[in-house]
Amino acid sequence: MGFLDDAKDKLTDAVDSQGDKIGDAVDKAADFASDKTGGKFGDKIDLGADKAKDALDALDGKNDDIS
């Protein structure tokens, strides 16, 4: 098992056990970025945050960890 496989397994385990906290952190970071840009890019930032949460949630093949 290579380094990246090990990192993916650890990330998958973290998302499985702490999915809600990770989702909240992504939302908080998106809100911070939107505030810093004065809301000018809010739609794009929200879209990026949603895609990031979807990608993290799909690591284990099931979309059930991050809301």
C-alpha cells in the first residue's frame, strides 16, 4: 500500500467518523472567504464548498457522511 492509499484510507475514516464537523468547517471557511471578498464571489465560493463536501463524502463510495 502506497503513501497516497494510506492517506486516502485515513481521510475516509475521518470523514466517516467526523463528517458533520468537517462539513461545518468547510461551510465556515466558505463563509469566511465570502466575507473577505465582500460577497462578490459568494455563489462561486458556495459552489466550490458544495463540490468539496461532495468529493469528501464520496470517498467511501456512499454519500451519507456530510450534509
